[in-house]
Amino acid sequence: MNIAYKGKILISTPDISGDIFSRSVILIIDHDENGAFGLILNKKNKVMSRHLLEMFGFEIEVYEGGPVENDKIFFIIKGEPVTEHFLKISNEYYLTEDLEKVVAGVVDTTLDIASVKVFSGYSGWAAGQLEAEIAAKYWTVVEVYNLDYTSSNDQNLWKNIMQNLGGEFLLWANAPEDVSMN
């Protein structure tokens, strides 16, 4: 495999519409010859967020990481690891599923909740699938630039990145969500 997308951002093109990947911004956490694993950074799960508010008494935004295994919870955390079970994303961020350590860190204030982003499920691709989707122009690959993976994001993230890419991407940024309506 000559191209690895680990650490890169995928931006869905308008060709993807009507499903969870429509106007998605995905961080590729891992990618090798066996496939790819990523998390959608800009799709909030309002139902899960409401449940956590009721449980904990303070607001925690939960994001749809993707359509696979929605019963699994993942955390992207900014800063020093609070667990020995983590996958390094960059020098500043890591991924973990260690719910107990994350909750304990937030409760005992060794982990600032503002440095944590919670995801339900993930986005996954089988061997060669992501490469085929990129070749078919379902995704635009963007080198990671100054993006805070733990900040609160919504659909504006997709539009802002498209506008920053310029050129034909400006047309996509301003296209209606359902391109057949254009």
C-alpha cells in the first residue's frame, strides 16, 4: 500500500447525500492494508447528549462517530493520556475507549471535560474500500491543518473547510444539501 490516510481529514463530496456521511468531516484515526477506521467530527447525536445530561447533570455533547457499532463509545482527548489503553492520533491528541478512566479523570478534575470529545460508533472501511471511494471522488482528502478535534462542531465545519479549499470546492460549499434540488 503506497498511500496511507492515517491522520488526514476526509470531506464528503456532494455525491454523498441522504445518509450519515452527507456533509461529513471525518478524521482517519487508523489506516493500513486491512482497512481504515475514522470518526465523524461534525454530526451531533442529540438523543445521546440528552441522556448524558440527565445522567450526569451537565451537558456532554456526543457525536455520531459513524454507522458502525453505535453501542461503542470512543473518546478523543487533548493532552496527556489518563489511561494506558490509547491510540496516539498526534502529539496533542489520542483516542481511547477506556470509559472508567475518562469518567474518573473528569470527576476528580484531572481531565477537563472541554478536552474530551465523545463519539458513539465509528466509520470503518474494509481493505481497499476507502481507496476505491476516494478514487470515485466520494471523499476529498485534506491534510490536517490547525483543527481542534475536541471542539464543538456542526455542519458549519464542512462548509468552512470547503470554502478554505477554494476553487470548485466553493461551489460545493454553497450547494444545497440535496444536490438534486440545484
